Amino acid sequence: MVVLLIAAYVYYLSLYGWMVAQFVWGDRWWWLFLLNCFAVYLFLPLPGMVVIALFGGRPELWAASLVAVALALYRYAGLFLLKNRYIGAGERKLTIMTYNLLGPNPARDAALATLQAANVDVIALQELNPAVAAAVHARLSDRFPYQLLDPQHGVTGMGVISRYPLHTTGQQIPGAWLGSPQVVCLDYHGTPVTLVNVHCVSVEFDGWNARAKVEWSIGERERQATALAEFAAAQPGPLIALGDFNTAEQSTAYQCITRRLHDAWRAAGHGLGHTFPGADSPGSARPVIAGVKAPLWLIRIDYIFYSSHWRPLAAWLGPGTGSSDHRPVVAHLALTEQARQPAGGA
């Protein structure tokens, strides 16, 4: 029992030490960034520690257990609650999807199958390569007649395809993005909607000076998140920002965005909603540690954020097809009657 009690003390000291470090320093160092990214797994030993505390007869462990359970429920219980949302009178429903296609992967048929199976109105694409873009234009134009495609070799290609009219706005968001963010205006039943498709800078653990690269990427994602939040604050009408943000929901970058916008998965999804890492296709970013591949679907880094002009109805994951190392994220959003205005209105 003594060994178990020592393990419980070490666990709670470590857990509360991380909590304090996160509160004070956010993602300041690479190791703290990783702990924040995978914070949900820090609570996996908690049930066992609660049992030890109950039978250990130590009041301080009871108190530590109670606070830790409360914290876990506060952070994650909402993800597992049933959310029955219904479209109200005067509201219209938009179904939107974001999907990182894995640019280096040439398997365009698998990518197209995922896009064709999605019964949605608008799709934001990241890592759109020329082969997939050509296939999207040739085979999906009837279903998505409005297409703004910027294919590139590698991971910087971007694209938006839609059933509703859309056009670029010419607006830019500063930052060292993976592919320039697409800022487009969607004509949604006469209401102009600003849609921002982004791909934030990724985390690079390989090569020389890996630590410095990781910490630079942490800071750059925070700058990108701040720039996106400031852009959203300046838009008077409905806005949706979606894409591959390369950051987890316990990160500082996520907090920067959600001070201004709402997370569709948090509001209307069910479960952890993990979207990465997936397939071992060519170019996959699935980590390999000491020759062992990381487990599938460890973290959520793909998001749909929305302004207060929308009401979330549902959010879910598309299938992990094996052609990409990401899962698609899909959401139903209802435009409130108060947010509706004619295109070109004030």
C-alpha cells in the first residue's frame, strides 16, 4: 500500500504542477506545449488514484482526488453530453466541412470518394495538390459549381468548393501560414457570409535545432490565432473560420481564437473528436518514435469556428479513409433570423 500511496502523491503533485505551469506560462516551452496538447491523457490514471485515495485513509489525497475529478469533469464532461438541437423558426441550416487531404498523397480517387460521400453545402480543403484539384473540378463541378482552387505541390494547396455563390474578397491575414488563408464571401440565401479557410504552421520535430523550430512554431501559431481573432472581430456579419489549425484545444492558440469565436465541436459534437494522426499514406505526418508508429487519432487539430451570428445544430467526423492522415470535420450551423440581411447590405 505504501508504494501505491507514493504513486498517488507523485501523480497529484505532477498533475497540479502541470496545471499551474499551464496557467502561468501557457505553451511557452516545447515540453509544456506537448503536455497541453495531450492533456486529456494526463487524466487517464485518475480513476486508479481515486481508488488509492479512498482506501489509503489520507485526507489530503481525498481532497486532491476531489479537485482533480472536478477539473476533469469541467474540461471534458461537456464533450460527452447529448446535445439535442433543433432548427428554429426563421433559421436556415448550412452544412460545412473542413478536410486536410494530405498533399503529398497522389490517391485522388480516395479523396474524391470522401468528398462525394459528404452531403454538405461547402467544403474547405487544405493540402490540395494539382492532381486532386483537377479531379475535383472535372468530377464535382455539377455538385459544387462554385470553386476557388489554389492547388500546390506539397502541403500549401488550398481550396473552397460550394453549392452557393462565392468570391474572393482580397482580404489577407498576416502570418507564416501553410498556404495563404482563403478569405471568401459566400452568398447564403442573400446574406453575405465571410468564410476563412486556414492551414496553420505545423510542428516540426525532425532535423537540426528541432527544439528551436518547435518553439518558433508555437509562437507563430499564437500570432496566427491572434490575427484571425482580430480579423473576426472586425467583421460585422456572419463568419466561419475552419481548417487545420495544428493545435489542440488546451493550447494558448486555441484560447486566443475562442475568446472571439465558438468551437462547433465543443458546442454540438459528441466525444473527443480526434482528427489526427491517421493513415500511413505517402507524406503522412503520423509520428514514429523509436521505430514504433504512434496510435491512430490521438488529438483534435481540425476545427470549425463560427461567430455569434450562428447557432450550432450538430457536429461530427467524416470517415478516416486511409488516403489522408486527417479526418474531415462536419457541422450543421443555423443562421439566426437576426443575422440575415441582403447581400450588399450594411
